[in-house]
Amino acid sequence: MAIEVKIPAVGESITSGVVSVWHKKSGEFVNEGEPLFTLETDKVSTEIVAEKGGLLETNVPEGQEVKIGEVVATIDDSKQPGAKKVSEPKKVEKPQEKRKEAQPEKKPAVAAGADCGVPESPSPARTLSPAVRRVVEEEELEPEKIRGTGMGGRLTKADVLASAKNRKSVGGTVTPPETTAPSPTAVQPSPDGRFIRKKMSPLRRKIAQQLVMAQHTAAILTTFNECDMSAVQELRRSKQDEFTKKNGVKLGLMSFFIKACVEALKALPVVNGRIEDDDFIQNNFYDIGVAVGTQRGLVVPVVRDADKKSFAELERAIADFAARAREGKLKIEDLQGGTFTITNGGVYGSLFATPILNPPQSGILGMHKIVPRPMAVDGNVEVRQMMYLALSYDHRAIDGKEAVTFLIKVKECIEDPKKLPLDF
């Protein structure tokens, strides 16, 4: 019986995705629960597994965009995956073949690791983590030729990144067949070598579409201010050891800004809303999105009920999201339902920028690099730790007065942390 493999619903706002890679090829046997392909959306990458075991027949190629509910493959569960395994032992029954096969394995003792990797290449491919597999596919590497440093010889992300970097430094001479093989995602150098053309990753294409859509549908305006970080920095220095020892996590800056934004959202609730068709939706909860940069692009996991969380709980949530985002293990539920977003370009050294809204939200706060600058304080010039703040907002829903008042409220809470609900 042929079982249809359909694109599952992975989120309420997601209507399509891209089959970025097939982990099983057409004509291969698959086991129940085994990964079939990776579905990439504008939010996350999800591995779709087989609901039944059997013979796989694919209907769409890698890189094709598919809609939710579309049939992309069939699995014939009447075929038994073990059929091939029965015929293989019969060949080994002949003693002459046993001797012929045993001898070559013992000869190359020095290169045993390289030889063992070839016949066992199917199994490591199935056990690659999503993050490792993604790098292998994007860089078109051969995992069986890379020595793994992980537990049991498994490949780590550092292993494949180092292999890709080494190949690039050599100029591609180590693996010429890969660079010349025809592929829709292969790099295409210009005839004179002055530029190269390559396909954007599915996630990058989706991110580009979302950013352009935000610019076209919202009346985005940005207001700026500057914030004296001296009090928060001093509080972090004085409480860091005690906080870390008690909670097992460091006291960072983001928890202060989340708390400050919650206070500002309570004072200016319009910033916590969104426009939906001809209606304005006023949110009475505070789910704050925190932008996290990864090698594949920017994702925004959401801290639920941020107003009810302690500083320690906020720091744990942020650390957990950051780790899972970089490993490609975020779930679609982690990225849905935010009411306001915070992004910190300062971690990359940004001094001043205008963040773009995260639809359908109406506001996003941009943090930047902390720089010591001379400031006038009570008629005297003092060097203070300063940060520029930027609030981008949807002018259709939020007036300039409300946006400026919101940003000043955030500034006041950061410059005087006693205005925040400190619990440490």
C-alpha cells in the first residue's frame, strides 16, 4: 500500500516551505521514524520523518518550494526493507569470497580510518546532527572523508566547518569533482573570475521576502535616544558573583532591557499591539522576542510572559534560546506569538542602526555598543558608559509622542535600575 508523504502544518502563519535536502533518495528503503527530508521555512528548519517503513519514491526535487499539505513522496509499506539484507549473507557463504574480502582489510593498516569510512558512509550520514548536515549540504562536503572528533568518531560542526575552510584555502583543488558537478546550488564563477553567482539558501530567500514585506506594508519610523549604562554596569559588577553562584547563569544586559521594555509597554500599551486588517489588536500579555544571530540567518525566539519571570529565569531562557538557535534545534512554537522584539547589534560592534519591524508587531527596540563618552553631568564633564537606543515603530498605529515617551521610559529604567522589579 502506497502511503502519501505530505508537508505538515508547522505553524499558523506558515503556508509554504522549501525541501532543502532529501536524507533518503528515491528507491531507497526507509524505516519508521527515520528522517526523510528537511523542510525549511522563513522561521525554522524541520526534519520530517517517515510515519511508516517501506520503499520511498520522491515527487519533488531538492530546493523546490512546496505548500502545506502537498504530497512530496510516497512510501510503499508492502516492500520490506530487510529484503536486501537477506541476499547479502548468501554471497559471504562462499569461503573463497570470505578470504578475498578479509585480506584487503588487513593490508592498509596505516590508513585504516580512511578505508573504514567508505563502506560505512551510509550510517554516519543518517546520524549527522541537523547543524552538521546543513553545513555539509551547503558546502557540498563528503562527510565520509572527514575525520570526526566527537564521541565515537561522530562529526561535529567544528569538523565540517574546518574542512570547508581548508577546502576554500586550498582553492578547491582537493575535491575538484564537487566543484565541477552540475548542481542548481553550485557556485558559478564568471568567465573572467571577477565575481561568482550562487543560489541563496531557502532560509535567506524567505528572510529577504519578510524584510521587504515589512517595509512595504508598515509605515516604519525610527526614533533615537542615548542611555547612560553606568548604573546597570555597576550593578552587574557588584552582583555578578552572587547571582551566578545562586542561579548558575550570568547576569547579562538583556534581562534588564526586557524588564525595562515590559515597564514601558505597560505605560504605553499601544506599542504592545498590532494592526490586523481594519482592526487594532491590543495585547494584554508580554511575550518579548529576542533576536539571535546564527550562521544561517537571524531568528527571533519568544520569551513568554516576560513580566512574570525573574531576572534569573529570563537569563536562562535567553541562554537556552541562543544555544538551540545556533544548533538548529529551535521549534516553531519558540518563534510564534511575540508582541514586541529586542535586537542587540552591539554584540557585533554596531554603534547606530535602524531595526526593521518583525511583522505583525508594531515595535522593535535596537540596542547598540556601549562606548565611554564625555557627558555633561551636573555642570561637570564626566566619562560615562553610553549606548544609543533606537525604537522602530509602525506609524499607522503609534504616534510620535507615544514612541518617544516609550523610549524615554526604557532609558529611565536602565539609568535608574531601582525603577525595575529587581529580585536579586
